Amino acid sequence: MGLSKSEIFTERLNKISAFAKALSHPARLAILEHLFKQDTCVCGDLVEEIGLAQPTISQHLKELKNLGLIKGTIQGTRVCYCLDTQKWESLGLELDQFLKQNVIDKQDCC
């Protein structure tokens, strides 16, 4: 499989792409949806809530954390996660601007 050659695209397009990739898996969407409802959440809570194995949840949390959509703090032997609201809002605005671009009327195109 070839490389994505992401370096030839703008930083904005790469950010939107990474954000879309994070949202492309239903488990990550379920994790985010749970975090929207909570102030903080422990990985074990997500295992019970979502019903996936702990290593699977941890891998999805890692993806979301690497993108910066969530933050994790260690509290004893537990890691508590919460949304990074600034990052979430920033990426949401980027995606919103991308989706709201003026679209030329293409009704006669095909």
C-alpha cells in the first residue's frame, strides 16, 4: 500500500482528515458520547458502558488522546478521561468551515 503523502496537503486538510478518522469508528463515537455526558470517566466505566474489552477501549482512548480530543489524568491506579473542550471546539470549527464551503450549483453536472 502506498504512502498517504500527507505532506503535500495543507495543515488544515490534515487536521480535518485526522479528526474525521477519529470519528470514523463507532466505538470512538460511543466513547466521546459517554464523555459528553460525564465530567470524567475511568476506562473501566467505559468497558461496562460500551461492552468492549478493556484493551480495545484503551486502544480507542489512545487514538482519541493522540489527536488531543480527550485528556487523561492519573489518579492512583486509575486513569480518568475527559474531553479537551478547547481542542474539540477548534477542530469542530475547522470541520464546520470545511462543510459549509460554497458549493457551485452542480445540478446539471451528471
